[in-house]
Amino acid sequence: MVLAALAFSFVPPSVPFGGKLLARLVILPLVAGAAYEILRLSARRRGNPFYAAVVAPGLWMQRLTTSEPGDDQIAVAIEALRAALGGDLAARREPLPL
């Protein structure tokens, strides 16, 4: 998030909407690639406090925007999997093998 804000701040506010859109489309793959490499590097150096601090805001955001699925959501997912796999598995009601 911080990386994207920093990168997109280089687009001047005087640029018309179409120019801003084009600039964002060009910058977006660069931001995504840089973020991926930072996450990869931080995963290799888990014990380093610097990398833990760099990754922490993203993990906080993930904690805010995600939650464990409820039992009803899990039941729907299982039924969808059964339907997708087809055959006699769709008719069975016993637990799926894990």
C-alpha cells in the first residue's frame, strides 16, 4: 500500500484523467512486481526485525479485511465441490476425503 502510494505520487495532479489512468496502468505492474519481491525477500529473512516491520502493515490490512469462513459458507463450498466433481460423489453425503 505504501509502495503504491509512493509510486503513484509521481503522477502530477495537473495531468488530465486519461493521462492519470494510463500512468496508473503503466505503473501498476511495477508496483505489483516490487511488492512481490519484497514479500519474497521478507519470507526468506523472517527473523530480521527490519523485514518484519516492512511487512507488518500489509499483514494488519489482511487481518482487517479477511475472516474465517462460517459453517454455512463451508457447507456451500463442499456442495459446490461435489457438483463440480460430478459423478456419484455429487450424490454422496458423507465427508469428502482430505
